[in-house]
Amino acid sequence: MKIYDVTIAVSETVPTFPGDPAVKFDICAALANGDVANVSQVSFGVHTATHVDAPNHFIEDRRRVDQLDLCKLVGPCRVVEVAADVTAITEAHVESLENIDRVLFKTRNSEFWNEPEKGFRTDFTYIEPDAAELLVAKGVKLVGIDYLSVEKFGAKSFDTHIALLEAEVVIIEGLDLRDVPAGDYMLYCLPLKIHGGTGDGAPARTILISDL
């Protein structure tokens, strides 16, 4: 058995989507200062690093992150590797997927995590709305990608998100798939159970397990 931790850490150096809150840590108590324990406080947006989007992210009065069906977040999963020259995942990239409940796309985005100090990348590979609609039609329950959005940067509408979230498809964004070969795995994705705010999403510790 091999375990792949595909979670990007929440840190003050992790790139965040433009307009989202930056990550900030404060030390509330420290053993080095004579306090009885180390206690930290962290502030960040819920769409930081590896995270899950809930339907309420883009659709009002829909399922919130603490209401997600855990059965969708745990189970067999396929990692599909997309060629490095692909900047948009289209119907052609998903039409051969059959009887797959969960799919994660490994793209050129994965290499961006080698240089987080360069900040947020706007040229990331994304999922076209027609591909999202086809994934829904095929009965996919969860879709993940290896950067901070499934949507094209600068899109005026959010058709990819809405196509998936209207169908209650869970979205995982910000995956670290650099060391993960294409193939089939068991996925365990557990977002923080946040009850408050608008319930739009939460960071998620995410692992893949291979039998090899």
C-alpha cells in the first residue's frame, strides 16, 4: 500500500486566488516566552490551498460545506493525466471515462507548486463548461484539479462551477498531484466541518491510496 498526500499546506507563502484573504499566523502563546503551551491563531479564506467547493459557493441556498455527502468524498477515484500542452480540459478529454465516480485531473498546473514563491499563476489549465456538463451526464460525483480553480481565470460567468455544483458534484481544487501517476486509487478527502459564514467551502486534507 502506498499513500500519496495530495494536500497543499496552508502557509503564509502559499499562492491565493486574487481577492481572497491572505494567510496570516499569529502566536498567541509560546513555551519559549514562558507560557504554559504553544498556541497559534491562523486566518485565511476557506478556498486556500487544497480545498473543497460546496454548492453554496455559487448557488444561493444550496448545500453548505458541513452538509456535504461524505460518501462522495471517500471511495474509488481515477487520476487522469492531461498532456502538458493542454490549457483547457474539453469534452474530448473526458468522453472515454465510463463508470467513474470520482476523477482528478493532473495537468501542467502540478509543476506550478514547485515555485510557489512566484505567486498566483493566471495561466492555469482549467475545465471547459462543456466538459463539466459531460462529466455530470456521465454520473461523476466528484471532480478535482491541481490548481486553485476549475474555471478559466478571468471568466465573466462561472459556467463550469455552476454545471458541477447544480448537480451536487463536489469540487476539489488545489491538489498536489506532482508525484501521483495516472491510474486508480482510493480517495479520502475530509474538508473541515465549518458551520458558519456562507458555507461555501473548506480546506481539506486529501490523500490517495494505491494497492501497489
